[in-house]
Amino acid sequence: MLRIGLTGGIGAGKSTVSATFADCGAVIVDGDVISREVVQPGTEGLAALVDHFGRDILAPDGALNRPALAAKAFVDEHQRARLNAIVHPLVARRRAELVAAVAEDEVVVEDIPLLVESGMAPLFPLVVVVHASAEVRLRRLTGRRGMAEADARARIAAQATEDQRRRVADVWLDNSGTEGQIVEAARELWSRRIRPFAHNLANGRTADDPRRPVPPDPSWPEQAERIRARLATTCGHRARRIDHVGSTAVLGLDARDIIDMQITVAGLSDADDLAADLLRAGYPRLDQITADITLDGGNVQWHKRFHGSSDPGRPTHVHIRVDGSPNQRFALLFVDWLNANPGVRADYLTLKRGGADPQSWLREAYGRAWAWAESVGWSPDQVS
């Protein structure tokens, strides 16, 4: 099952994207629908709201008067937090029930208005954010929905900022144009990325890796941070640390567009325990890796477990290595060594372009890197 988190500010057009995904075959779990369901008359949710906000939030027929609740809940941060504390756990419980009932070969799109605010983004293998400027959203809310301008502004201000949404977005859908344009964009996303992602994941396959280096992308560190948060949520206490390693972690270096992440564990049994969880997160396991490399006059075994991403839109390698092992420490050192030595970066780029023998270069680089580490007092604990 591929789970996708879909979010966007009020009035951004998230419902249009959700409906388009449904037409494409997704199972939609709608947070707005659930949030209404859990506060229907007779529910524990409505009773809790009345206890806190008073009976004047009820309509004459006993149902929730949502504008009356909004007028009380959005007056300050404390009242909004209390509303969320009542409703969010009930919504989460009902959402989990709905997702558990979905077949394993389906794509589930979880439409969650407050996905960013609730810190839920790392729970999903893919996060899609629908965006429109605050001015566009205000016009939609006051025009199409007939919302009072003050209420619309208060709701927009109460939600995540554009920067906060960008930090968690694997996909950014701009809905400043027409409805037809956003529908077309959502359909293209489905066909080019979501459907292949789901197919790869269902078959335990990874997406194809790019073969040639490209100029450095300034967004690589930000993308790596999103992946790190996802892996940290997946691994929990089993990961001692998670780091962005490899070529895309080196500043200003041409590289294949692959994000390499290293998960450090206490032992390879912990790595094996992570396999099923990483698969659900979008990272199937490939063959376990044991490489015997002659370094410093002897054989050093570079044991690890290796996973890759099923997402064709974000090629990713996940290396799981044992804390303190030669390959775990060298992966951390290598990035710092290259960042600190422009001449070495140039040599490494020549290697990546096929201009040197990898094994010979690595044997020499291993010694040079550790000599540098000793000269500067490098420690893996210095790596951020």
C-alpha cells in the first residue's frame, strides 16, 4: 500500500486534487469528512466540545454550529489548541480504522488539512502540497464560499506558513490558475510518479537510478532533511543516527541525482528488523552488501544492508551500517574531507565520470582521508 499525505491551506484547492486522484483510482481518506463525523450529535467529540466551549456552539437541532465554534476557537492560540486537542485524537483513530480496511495493493490518499501543523508529514512516503497565495485563497473563501473576510483571514493566519509547507512537500502543486490546470497537473503527477511508485512498491522494486552526474542542486540538503525525518520516524530508537552522505552531501559537487542516507545501528540484526518498516515507508531492501576491500595492507569487511526508493521522482539509497564500523565512519569522514578539500573534489568528480579506476582511487583516498582526519582532529560526532 502506498500512503500519500495530501494537504494545503484553506481555499488552496486541495479538494479538487483529491477528487482528481479519486478519479484516477485512489482510495481517499478525507480529514474534513472525518472531522465532521467525529462531532456528529451523540458522539463523544461533540460532548467534549460543548463541555469546553459551551452549549451556544450548538444549532437548534442539536448539531454543531461550526461558525459559532469557529468564532470561539479561533480567537487565540490557547482556544485553538484546545479545539485541536479534542478533535485530533478522534480523527486520528477513525483515520487509522479506515486505512486498515484498505487492500494492500491500493493507493491511499489521506487528505489532511493540518498535516503540517500536526507534524504528520514524516509518516507518509510521499507528501503532496496544494498551494495558492493568501490573496487567491481569500478571494475564493469570500467569493465561492461566502465566508466573512475576517473569518477567512483568521483561518488562513491560524494555519501553517508557505515556508513550513515547502519544507515537508515532496510535490508542490501550484493552484493559482484555473481548475482545469490543476486537474491536469494532478493527473500528470498520478501517471508519471504516483502510479509507478505504487507499482514499484507493490513488487518490492526500486526506481531506476540516474546514470550521469548533473550540476549541484541547491535543494539537495533540504530534500535530504525530509528523507531523514521520514527515516527517523520509521526507525525510531533502532537508529542511533541518520546522516546525509555521498556525493549530493558535498557542497558544489556535480553528482548523480541520488540522495544517499546512512542509518547507523547497533548491529546488523537491527538493520534486518527494519526491513519491513522501511518497505512500508517506500524503501525496499536490495541484496545485503558485504564488500571485502584491501585497505591499509589488509582486508576490511564493509558489511551493510542496502535499501532504495521506489519513488521515481526521488532516487534514494539507504545504507544501514553498524556504529563504529570502518564503512560507517568513513562515509561520515568522506563528506567532510571532500567539503574541506577542493582539489580532492575535482579528483573525485573525474572518478565519477569514469576517468579513474574506482578500487585504486578508493584505496588511496581511504588513507588520505584518515591522514587529514588525524591532522584536524576530526571526529564523527562533529557531523551535524
